[in-house]
Amino acid sequence: MRPRSVSVRVPATTANLGPGFDCLGMALDWWNDVHVEVSSEPRVVALGEGADSLSSSEDNLVYRAAQALFREAGEEPPHLSVTCENRIPLARGLGSSAAALVGGLVAANALCERPLDEPCLLQLAARMEGHADNVAPALLGGCRVVVRNGDSIVADAVSTPPELKAIVLVPDVPMPTRQARAVLSPDVTREDAVFNLGRVALLVNALAQGRTENLRVAAQDRLHQPARAGIFPAMKYVIRAAESAGALCAFLSGGGSSVLALAASRFMTIGFEMADAADKLGYQATVRITSPSALGAHVVDCN
């Protein structure tokens, strides 16, 4: 008998990691829970983050993703009852939309008895999201180099030093993805392209080889952070405060407004200094200390 209900956990993600614009992403130990069951009428309930703003109808992103999976599997989508326990902040550069998409896809795939394998799920998620730097680590876990190759997506894993922690400053102001992308120039100079290419290579090598002394240089960026600083002026001061307090590196998480620092020690001090720098410029923020997660979206119950 096919399952009628499923519960899925899906992680927050950070993308770009400084210079890796649209091609690097990392899963974090910070989770949303999605419960989906076949029902007589469509129903969506959002709890926690976004409870007052997310759609409670069939255009909810989790619901739409689940329905898309049924269609991709060649089945007529049933009515679903969806309950989302959201802990990932919205519009803060932590992959909330990727988590919604992946959660809906993985849940529906389980209800269909898994007709789609991971590459197909990744392809579908990327098609719906528009890019794969968040959906790849949300689905697969770990740190991922994400490259589109024709009609397929390569999402190769990069090992990370086990001692690394992520200190995340989440400001009280959102930075919607559309706004964060709208400020970017369509043109890139050769000098800036070479600057970022070298640092992406250095960053991947520093993580894979445990050469954390190179992370500060490796996380520098010229392609997106300077422009986005105009939306969130505190960014460069928060990054500077994190590094001065002992962080190995710090960068805008995805399109912002969160700033993420990687460190091997002094986690509380780094978080305090980041929040203090934001506060001095008039931004209230919360700080969360977490870790990179090797685990991506996964089913926790299915019956």
C-alpha cells in the first residue's frame, strides 16, 4: 500500500560563500519540518517563521512543489494537507525558498514511492528555483560546487574542516532575492572576473585541504557584495567586526541580509561583535551559532 503521509526535514543553506556567486552553497544545521498527507481538500498551515505572511492556499511554494513532483512522475496530483514548521528566516539569504521547494519535492516523491532519483529531483528543483546554488545543498547536504552542464547539473561535494562553526547574524530587515539581484551590474570587468575566479579556487582548496588560514583572502568578492552593500550598509562593518574578533572569514549569506562567519573558536565573542557592529548602525539582529551540515533533506516518517 502506498504511503498517505510523510514528514521531511530540510536544512537552511548559505550560498555564494563570498566569491562563488551562483555556484557555491552549503547546508547548515538549521531545519524546517514539512508534513504532507493526501487529503480530501487542499490545506496549508505555516507555523513559526512566515506564519503571518506565507500563503495558506494552493499557491504556497511547498504545495506547488509537491504538485509539480506528481506531474513530473506522470500522476494526477491529489489534494494535499501541508503543515510547515518553519525555523529558517524568510528573505534573509538562508535558503528559505529552496527549503520550501526541496521539502515539497522530497515529501511528494516519498508519497509516490520515490520515482525520481536525486539528479532528477535536483533538476526539477533548479528549474523551479531558477538556480541551483541553494537547492543543491538543501537536497544533498554538505558544501557543493554547482555547475550547469547543458541540460544537467553537476553538484560536487567539497569536504569541510570538522572544527568549523557558522556564526550567522540575521538582521531585522529582509533583503528579497529580487531586490538583491536587481542592484547587480550585468557587466563584469576582466580584472574583477579574475579576482573572483582565483578566490573561488582558493576557497574550495582551503576548505577541502583544511587550510583555514587562507579563508579570509579566499572569501573576498567583487561581483555581488559591493553592490549589495548599498542595500545593507552595515554588511562591511559586520564582516570587519567578525574577522577582528577571530573569524576565519565572513561574507554576505546568499543575497542577504544575513552575514555568516566561519570560525574554529571564539564563537560567542564573534557573534557578539557582529551584533554590536550592526546595532551601532541602527540594525537590530539575532545571532545563531550552528555548523555546516553533511545531511540534506531527508524523510523522518512515512506511512
